[in-house]
Amino acid sequence: MHVIEFRVGRAPGPAYSHVDLIIDGDDLRKLTGVIELPFARADGHPDIAGAYAGLLERDEVLWPSRHFLGEPTLQWFFEGETVLLGCECGEWGCWPLTAQVEVSDQTVTWSGFRNGHRPGWTLDGLGPFVFSREQYEAALRQTENTS
């Protein structure tokens, strides 16, 4: 199983805390950038591969929100997906990364990753990530009262 960390911090500029998603010690933006790079290069813009930012506190994704538990408050495609990362500008809908989040009694699974503005980019090489629900919820609970 994979291990998740929901790391809350402040970047220079935004007035709100943001949530970085760390999987097995690697930032999800980095993992995504590796998969997106061939597509970004083909589009002539290698700099946009993995160009995401963590969602902001104001997006109501911190605990006790159930956003990361299969009840998304932010959706792009409205097909049950969850926005995991947003744009570096601070607006999640500007450049969203989404995935299906499936929750069972024992696990939480992220799969079916997509970029909201690049439907031709196949992100099949990203995930799926299966987390122990116990570890996942414990990590998510640590985002409460961080601001």
C-alpha cells in the first residue's frame, strides 16, 4: 500500500494555507510532471508539466471536509471525480488535476487521473494509488485547525 501525507503550508503570496499531497515521500506534482512531460513537450510547452499547486484552505478541503473521502466539494468533469490539485495561480479550476477517489472500509484508492484542460494527455501511468483507510484518515485529520 502507498502512504499519503496531506502537508499544509503557506506559499509566498496567497493569503490561505494550501495542501500539498505527498505519496510515499514524493509530491504528487512531481509524480504528475514526470507523466505529463512527454505531452507537454509535444505541445511545445515542457514547463507546464506538473504545473499545479495544492488546493487552498478556502476551498474547504481540510478536515473535517470529506472532499478527499469520496464526497468532493470541487469537481471539474462532474463525473464523480475529485479535484486533487489546482493551478499555481490559486484558482483550482484554472488548471485542475482530478482523479476518481474510491473509499472502502479498508482502503482509499485514487485512479483515473485527468487534467481538466488537456483531455488528450493520457495519464494512465499515474497511479492507481491504494492507501490504507486508517493511515489515510489519520493523515487527513492532521489538517484540522492548521490555519
